[in-house]
Amino acid sequence: MRPDKLIAALLILPLSFSLCLAGCESDRAGSASPKAPGEKAPIEIKVAFWGAPDEVNIIAEIISRWQKVHPEIRVRLEHTPYRGYADKLLTRIAGRAAPDIICTEVDLFVTFQSKNVLLDLTPYVGGNPEFDLKDFYPQIIGRFTVDNKLYAVPRDTAPFACVYYNKKLFDEANLPYPTDDWDMDDMLEKAKRLTKIDGEGRVVQYGFYAWAWMNFVYSFGGSLVDDVKDPTECTLNSAESVEALQFYSDLINKYKVQPSTNAMTNLAMGVQGMFMTGRLAMFASGIWETPGLRKIQDFEWDVAMFPKGPNGKRGFGTGGSGYCILKESKHPKEAFEVIKALAGKDAQMALAETGLTQPAIMSIAMSNLWANDGKIPYNKKMLDGAMRYVVYDPFTPVWREAKEMYIIPELELLFGGKKTARQAVAAFINKVNSLIKRQ
């Protein structure tokens, strides 16, 4: 569901909890009555997934209820922390000890699909009343489709399109709240007025924070690569992309409205902590921040759509997740029945009520269970429109390596004020292009 490192950190659970779920909780959810003489033993279906405690509990409850009317199948839930999730599963697959079903996020999907380990689900979905593909957001269906074959059933989608704002700080500054049609100039002006500096020159309140630098690239009319589906070269050296990256850096180093990584470390609190304590007026992220913020009493906040770029352009990175069946599963038919429970309407409605995820089924996303539920954030319905502007990471297994080895180290120098955008991009562009061409 969440590809960025900051997102991944939210999903990491202690190893002891992981082992308990795999060995204890899954047995509770998948337990079946002792079989009578001559009765067939239930077929065991193993499901690998990650998730924070609230999400884990919902999944376990969904399977527990489903199991009561499907005693012929025994579901074993195997929770693994997000960090290292793909590598551990690939190791299990290589050792022929893989689960039947894996949960995948939209970027991890590229890794699994490139290894040719996923089962084509098109024959199972076709004609199935539970999964009319027209009901799903077409963008995430497209992400999970390769050569007209569907390899994952979407459960949720997650545009990086939310700007959370603290209403109290806006009121104190006598500023109007952000609206969905605002632009970068408006955002910067608000961020400047919401940034406060003490008598010693230290920033005690920041106006804005965003980790998704790619949103700026898309909104300025730039791109990461020439073709997301079939990339042949990195395009972060375009004039639009360079301008966007420099603007992002300027938020930190020139305008000083956004905290640097060092500033956040010195403050010894995360982005949510800064936001909730009034040290940060706005921050951009995805809807998954909602459950944590809802727990704070007497705290007024909402969300607006990420601002438009200088020429009115929009674009957001995005997450999202779904379920796949591995080719080596001995029981694909039964595994698909379990996917119907995990990604079907009931499951998406249950997760929607927590505020954690935007359902992949459009009608649920716009229903009273989510967009119109009357719960904070009240403007989350804007994410339906945001789906028109989502851009997925390049569909190549080398992109993850390119980011970690070449792009991110240079961008850290840029965002730290040690390089210009043009210098940073020049340092990695040829290396990234060589890696893409060698795939």
C-alpha cells in the first residue's frame, strides 16, 4: 500500500508480534472443527501480508467470519513487517516454501511480476460477480495488468495527494484554509506566513512539509521517465523536472518554510508529532495518516488537494495494494476464494470505516462508509478526483535500485543545500540511464 520509506516505517511491527500472528492469530482465524471419520481435511491456504496493528486485526476478523461459512478451507495468515517483505518472500519462493497468496503494493508488484512468479487471475475474475473490474478505479487495475492479464486484485488505492492543515494555526494567522484549486504560489505564501522564527533566529513553527518530491516534478510538468509502462530513459534532467526539484529544495534552504531532515532529527519528533503539537502548519502525505490524527482530542484539522503547479498542472505519486496468487500454489481455485474475502466489497468496507485506506472500488470510496461518512477529514472525497492525476513509479525492476543507489543520495545533497538541482541531476542521470538500458 505504501512504497515510500516513510510509509514503510508506519507499517513495521515488532518481530514478536509478527511471529505471534503467524503462529497464533492465524490459527485462531483459520481454525476448523475436528473432522468426522471419512471427512476430508480442509485445504490450507497461506496468506502473506504486512500491516499496522489496526489493519492486522481487521484482516484477522474478516477471515474469522469468513472461515465460519467456509470450513473446507483453512486460512493461515502470515504477517511479515514491510521492511524486507519482498526479499523474504522471494527467498521462500526460491526455496519452494512460498504462501499461496501474497499482498502486494503497487511498486512491490513490479518486483514480483518481473520474476514471473504470479498467476494470471484473468480467468478467475472474468464473469465473477464479486469482481466487476469496471467497479474499480481504472488506474490501479491498469497498474496490476500486464499484457492484458490481471495479476492482482486491488484492495485499496493511495494517492499522495493530501495536504493536512492545522485549522487553529490558520485562524491565528488570519489566513483562509487551503482549497482544492490552490496553486504553488498560494501554498508558498501561506507557508511563509505560517512559519515563525524566535529571537535567536530559530524556526519554532514551520509552514509546510512534504516528503513526496515526485509530486513537485509532476505538477511542474516534468516526469521521472519517458514511459511509465515501458521506460527507456530517465527524464529528471528536463527543464521542468529540474525546476521542480529546485523549488522543493528552496522550500527548505531558501524560504525555510519546510524543516530539513536534520531539523526534524534535532526536534526528536516525527512529522505527525510536529503537526499535532503546532510546530508544523501543513504537511503533504496520503490518507493513511488519518487513524493516528483522529485519536487526538480537541484538535481541528482537515485536508486539501496537493496544489497545482505553475501552469495549472497536477500530478501525484500513489500507493495502493492488492492480492496475488503465486504460480506454485497447489490450490489456486481455493486461494481465489480467499482473495474474494480479502479484497471483496465487505473487506473494503471494513477498512474504509477505519479511515486508513481509500477503497479501490469506486462506489465504496464515494459512499457513506468513506467519502461521505461525516468523519474527519471532511474533505477526503477530493481523493476521488485526485485519482485522475496519479502517476505510478516506472514499471521496471531496476527503478528501486536506481533510486537507492543513484537518485536519492544526490537528492539528499540537493535538499541539504549542498548542490543545485542541475548539479544533482547531472551526477546521476547517466548512471540511471545505463541501469535502465541494461535491464
